Amino acid sequence: MTVRWQTPANVLILTLWLLLLGWQLIAPAPAIALTEEQKLVNEAWRIVNQAYVDTSFNGQNWWLVRQQILSRPLPNREATYQAIQTMLASLEDPFTRLLRPAQFRSLQTTTAGELTGVGLQISSDPTTGILEVIAPIDGSPAAKAGILPRDRILAIDGIPTPQLTLDEAAEKMRGASGSRVQLQVQHGSQPPQLITLERGHIEINPVVAELRHVEGHAVGYIRLGQFSAMAPAEMRKAIQTLAQQGAQAYILDLRNNPGGLLQAGVEIAQLWMEPGVVVYTVDRQGITESLNATGTPLSHDPLVVLVNGGTASASEILAGALQDSGRAQLVGDRTFGKGSIQSLFSLADGAGLAVTIAHYETPNHRNINKVGIEPNQRVPSAPESLVAMGTTADPQYLAALELLHKPVQVATSAG
């Protein structure tokens, strides 16, 4: 049979015939409604799909991961959370994680400047799953017990930490004031030891400032403990107060500062820097954007920044910006090396996700992730206790004074 294409009518008839013939072959199967548990999994999957920095999703088919997770039985919310955690674990990124409702609320509270627990900032080794201390919070039970940056936490109340997610471990260390938790801690190559800590209410006072008189010079010593929401305002107040008291130079102590809010780091950099780039962020498309200092800095006086292995994340952003811009010299030890940025996303049931959305680079385009920042002057010797930081028993602090005023002899000191 010959089909004639000349007339519009023949074309229309043939088209309809082909459509009718093929309909049974290509019609999709009826859509199956998702359960409430599946909807929550799908919501978490979609957030990562749209926001995660690595568009290869650790070299795997992210759509296939979704199908595999949704095919699992999800009889209750706990099974759903486990499924989401399994899905996120496939990314092999310890900073992209599920935050159950209580954990999500607790993290939001912590960044606001309040915490109840032992006072440790932690990360997880992606290979072994063992927890590593980023830094203890000043004045916390962990700090008083002598736990140090880069110490390893092998177990919490007898449970090996590789069996816990990062936030499950953090949740186990939080608790009511007066309650106790036992940690198995290893420092360097020393034998592990059991440390029992009594939890307490921890006030995260982000800024401690003091004017110190050294060899005829007035030095403003500022210790920044965390980049919380209130930190920029507290830092501004500290600089202004010290300037009014006659400060001629400054030491900014970022040691054991585990970071916090990226925006707080940028705002604090603006208090010290001339207009310019504070940090570059590189997103999933490889697009580089800059966050800049604008306006006039509060002080042009000499500045030295103290750093160590507990200086991480937003602390490294600030330290890198001050170093690259030539505004300050860094003294101490190599920083921690956390060069990724996370955003918090809420889920429908009150849980949340922390998702790595970008990597950052210093103004000179240094990617410090897992490398850290090398100080201008390496002084590896730290004080024997956190209490001694910023005193004449602190070699790094003394090196900062010498750099500001050569030669210098410490006339007075304060702890």
C-alpha cells in the first residue's frame, strides 16, 4: 500500500493511527502515591540533589540511590531516618548529614551562643569513622579535663565512635547539667585513657578582650572563641573599647576556634581590613563568587593573629584573609584545614540537613581543605594547659609580642 503525503487529511489520519498504535507501548505505568515516610526521604534526596557541591555525588548515580532507598520498607520514622543517613553516607562527606529534630534545634541554639554538654567541637575521620577533636570550648568540662585539638575520641559511654554518626556522637555528649559521660580519649600515640566528664551549661562568650602593657606599649589582646551570631557585634565593641583605652597594637587569638557562621567571619574581617576580598566561594557549577570587606576598618594598628591545629573553618577564612591581604601576620601552628561550607535545610517533620554547598578559597585562591594555613612564623610549642593561653607561660603568645615589638620584655601579664 502506498501512503500519499500530499494532502493534509492523509497526514492527519496517518498521525492519529500511529499515535493510537503506539499508545499501549509507551504509556507510563500509573503513578504510585508515596507514603509519608517516603515523602520525607524524597524531600531529603531532593535537597541534596539541588544543593550538594559535588554534582557527581561521589561518582554515583544519585537517581539510582533514590530508587534503592525508596524501595526499602519504611515502617516508622526511625527507619526513615536510618534510610536518609544511609543515603547521605554514600557521599562520604562527614559534614553532609541528617540532623534529627532535637539535634537540629540544638545546633541552631549552639550557633546562637548557648550549649549544654561537655563543650567539644568534633569531626569524623571519613576512613575510620573515629571522632577527632577540632577544639574544646573555653571553660567547658572538656577543656578543664585537658582534652586537646586533634585528640581522638574512640568511644562514648563504651560505644565505639565508628558506630555513631557525627551528630549521634554529639547528641550523646550533650545532656542535662550535672549528668556524666565517659569518653575514651587518645592523645597522639599515647595509650587511650578513660575520662569521665560532668556535663554543664556552657556559655559561649565569643569575645574576651583585655588591654595589656608590655614594655611601654599598650597591646589589646582579643580572644575569639567561636563565630556565633553575636560575635561580630562583640568584636566591634572590643576593638572600640581597647582603642579608647589607648591600644597601640593587637593580638587576635583564634587558637582552638572551630569556626561557626561564615557570615560572622566575613563581618569580623571587615572590622580589620581595607575593602577587598575576604573569601572566594566555589559552588557546584564551579562558579566563583567573592565575599568582600567594605567600608573603613576600625583599626589600622599592627595586628598579629594566633592560630593552631584547632583553628578551623570560619577561623581559617578570617586568618587567611588577614594574611593574604597583608593586614596581619600569623603566629603559631598550621591550622586544621576545613575548607567546605555547609548550609542548614529544614525538613517537614522538624528534622534538618547540613549540606556541603561550596568550597572556599583565600583571597590568593588557596584551597586549604585538608591542608590548613601555614603561619608566617611557626611556633609549635603550645602552653601545657588551655588556662595558660595568652600568658607568659604561652610561647606562641610571647612570639606574637616579640613580632609586634622587637625586642620586648613582658612587664605585666594577665591570664
